[in-house]
Amino acid sequence: MASEILCVICHKRKPKRACPGVNGNICAQCCGTEREISIDCPLDCTYLRESRKYEREKPTKLDELPFKDVALSGNFVYEFEMFIGQIGYHIMQYALQNPATVDKEIIDALDKLVRTYQTEQSGIYYESLPEESGALGLFREVKLFIDGLQKQQQERGNIAAVKTGDLVRSLVFLLRMACVNTNGRLRGRYFIDFLRLTFPEQAQAQAQAQAQAKEEPRLIVP
Ligand SMILES: [Zn+2]
């Protein structure tokens, strides 16, 4: 007699769905409890997509937002839309190129970037580094990108570089966006999804480029 096939996670219940995250069949309960917690769910999984619709049960209260003392006027976001967009796009690019990246790492990296530039604002150069390696990688990448942009603008001379205070405010805005648009799960990538929806064409172009790179035939050396 063939042994009964069970969910590959709990080994108790009957599997109901094919999980692309564990490459096996799992039950609906395990999908619900382990999704983006112990499972690295591919962003295009149909069950993950479905769950996104119901996910944000608890809206973030305004006074729970980080860096309460940093004031952002409506005008500010309008004025720095381009700059904020460039950084946001860069974060998305990094997250898609490094699929292990999760929201918590982005939040941590942004938090430390704000602290670093706040220190710089007071005339001291000191990096507040994230402890965790995923967040540290993103911190370095975004900082390199921002510093590169700043240098480029300074070299052109005609365009003023973004002032450190405005840079801090731009990063605080992105950090708040990330805190509002996340689901709090350990391996949650809700904010990354949010960025994909914000930059749909770029996200698609990048996915295509990555797929193409995978398909590229290997060089045959005679
Ligand atoms: Zn199960």
C-alpha cells in the first residue's frame, strides 16, 4: 500500500497546493502561516499574489512612523520627487538582483542611512552601519549611488547638489513608505512588490534582462 502523501512542511495534513518556494506540495494552513516567514516566496507565486489583497490588517499609525522629528511638507515630496524616485528605483533594482533581500533589510538600511547623513549634517563623518549582512550590502549600494549622484551634480556645476538636509528628508520619506507598505513578516517582500508596482516598466525590463542573461549560451572555448 502506498503511503499517504502529506504536506512537505507539517507532514500531517493533505497537501492542497504546489509551493514554488519549497518546491513541494503543501497544505493551505502551512502556506498561510509560513508564507514569507520560513518560506522565501517568489514574488509571482499566485498564492502570494492572492494573499497580498488581504495582507495589511493593521495600518501604521502616524506617531509610529520613524524619525518623527523630521518634518516633511507636502511641497517637499513634490519638489524632490525625482531624487526620491531615483533612490527608490535603485533599491528596487538591488532587491530584484539580490532576491534574498527582504523588507526588514531595506528598512534597516534606510534607517542607518538616515542616521549616517544626519551625523554628516552636524559636521561629523561617521557611518551608522547595519549589523546584518543583507542590510549592510544594501546600505553600501545605496550610499555609493547617492554619493555618486552628488559628485556628478557637483562636477556639472550648473546643478546644485542635493543638500544633506534634503537628502535626510528624502530618505526619511522612503523609510516611512517602507514602514507603511510592509506586512511585518520575517521574509516579507511587500515593499519590494510596492516598488515593482511603482516602477512597472523598469521592473519588467529588468526581469527580461535577467531571464535573457540566464538563457545566454555559454562560450565554447575550442
Ligand atoms: Zn502543512
